[in-house]
Amino acid sequence: MKKPGSRIPPFAALFSSTNRGTTDVQPNEVEELVDIDRVSRETSGGAEADLAFLSILSGEENPVVEKAVQTATEAPVRSVMDTMDESTPLASQLANETRRRERLSHRQLPKPPHTRYLTISNQKGGVGKTTTTVNVAAALAAAGLNVLVVDIDPQGNASTALGVEHHADVDSIYDVLINDMPLADVVAPCPDLDHLVVAPATIHLAGAEIELVSMVAREQRLRRALDQYAKHREASGLPRLDYVFIDCPPSLGLLTVNAFVAAREVLIPIQCEYYALEGLSQLLKNIEMIQKHLNADLVVSTILLTMYDGRTNLAAQVAAEVREHFPNQVLQAIIPRSVRISEAPSYQQTVITYDPNSTGALSYLEAAAELAERG
Ligand SMILES: Nc1ncnc2c1ncn2[C@@H]1O[C@H](COP(=O)(O)OP(=O)(O)O)[C@@H](O)[C@H]1O
Ligand SMILES: [Mg+2]
């Protein structure tokens, strides 16, 4: 029965031919007895299993027991999912997450053929732009892709979440946009993720909207800085960036316009709430204007549903409505409302590093994988 070199789990070893009929069953072995009984019941039927159980105790040969031990030997680590009782909501959620995690573990994220430039935009505040920027960026970096996050929101929330200094004395994206400082001089590594670098925002950026107005090529400044940075990386032998994410302020000012001009793709996070679609038409109109006058290549490539509360019908309705309007853009992955996601920034972390096993991290990892696979 025991195959040479195969790892026999303890309960199978208990019933290997040499141990059969043993009378001194220890308390911890009772569980194993019950377990082997369960396996034999699964592989046969009730009455046969009873006979098999008796034969285990007596040490007699029994085909059902042989089969059960063989099953256990061949698959020593039975998947947790197979045995999970899904009859309660919590258990079914756990089973569902285990399944999703398992699926994710088989996914290897492809490198895009060219650097992908995405701006995360929505003119509403508090819809999850920054949260989406930092977590999708972190998920991709954790998968080994090279990522740059450009923080152009004067609040600097993305810089905070990524653990990068952004007090008033730090050289920042403000200096790049206004003082022609090379991006390479302000980019800082994210302390928790090897493949992630950040161009931080400082409070000075609050005045940049006004300062930009009178500048030459005021809408193109970020794009030029990014092009120059790509060349700098190449000349310095640094790996090519796979993704650049630009975290925008909620308003449509010159900072956001710079992001739209620098990007090729727009990622719109949509909060699953009643007013979700309100304001979206205005955002799409603005993007059309940008396409017409400043950046013909810009497309709304991705929409991500965020802060989804599975307990409400409203969230489900909003999600369905958004999917109906944008069937090709909305990712399958949905970001749930999650305490872990909201508390991660106060530890200067993303949820990917703060609590990688949480539902929130899982959802952002799925969203990032989908984004990467769609290309
Ligand atoms: N999925 C989520 N679950 C719970 N809280 C979230 C989630 N996404 C974002 N938040 C919280 O909502 C607030 C607004 O999110 P944020 O990403 O800063 O939005 P924006 O950048 O669009 O203003 C923040 O306090 C953030 O921590
Ligand atoms: Mg923000």
C-alpha cells in the first residue's frame, strides 16, 4: 500500500498494514479514525462504510479501507475547499475566497509590450481614486512588474499610502512641473515593494494650478517629464517601466489635464452608490474634449467598481447599471467596502502589504491581474 518515497499523512499511516488492528488508539488518533471513516464514506456508501470502519478496528482487509487510504496517500493535502461546509454565509464566503485565492496563485502577470500610462480619474472626491491607484500599483509591483506612481494631488494621499516622504522640503512633482526638475531627481522607492517607485506630491502643488496657467506648453509638462524619465531609465540601465499610474485631484484643473495628456488610458473608479453615474457624463465629455484637442490616443480603458457593499440591493443595482453602460470597460473584479483597505494608509501602507490575506487585498490583486491580462 505505501508507495516508496510517498508522504503518508498521519491518519493513513495509522492504518498502514503494520499498524492495522492496533488496540492502543490515542485520543488524537480518534480524530484521524473519524477522518478515514469520512473518506471511506465518501468513496463508498453508508453500510459499506460501517463495515469498513469495523474492519479498521479489527485489522481485517477491506477494499473500501484500501481505497480510502490510497486516496489519502495520493492526495495528502486535500483541498480545504472540498471539505468546507458552505451552509452558512461566513463559511460560503471563506470557501469562495479560498477558491479565488487558489485561482489567483496560478496567474502569472504578463509584461505589457510598451509602458502603459494610466490616469485614475473621477471628478468626484472620495470615490476611491487614490486607494485604487496605490493598491493596483502595489499589486502589480508585488507580481514583479516595474511600476511608477505619480502623485499629482496636492493632498499627497498616494505618497502617504506608499510610505514616501512628502513634507514641504522634499523635491516633488511640483518641482518637475514648475521648475523643470527631472523626474529622476524626485522619484523615491516605496519602502515595502521593490518594483515600485513614487513621484511624491507636496503641499506646494496646491499653487501649481495657478502657476501653470502662464507657462509654455502648460498641458504637456507631465508628459514631457515622463518621456524624459523613460529615456533616463534606459540610459542608466534601469529596467523599462511596465506601468505608470497618475493619481489625480478631484477637480478638472490644469493638473488633471496634464494627467490626461500624459496618459494613454483612463481608469475610472466608480463607487457603488446612488449618485455614482451622476457626474460621469461630465467626466466623459471632458475626456472627449481632451481627445479632440490634446491627446487623440486617450481611451477610457478600465472601470473599477469600488466600495461595494454586498448587503445592499442598491450596490448590486448600481453595479449592474454600470456594467450595462460600459460592458467592455468594467472589470469583473469588484472592490468591497473593507475596513482593512481604509486603515492601511494610516500605517503608510497599501492593503497589499498591510494585510495580504484580507478580502480587500484579494480583490485588488484580482483587479490588477485582470488589468494586466486585458493588455
Ligand atoms: N474599498 C474601500 N473600503 C473602505 N474604505 C475605502 C475603500 N476605498 C476607499 N476607502 C476610503 O474612502 C476614502 C476615500 O477614498 P480615496 O481613495 O481617498 O478617494 P479619492 O482619492 O477618490 O478622493 C478614504 O478614507 C479611503 O480610505
Ligand atoms: Mg485622492
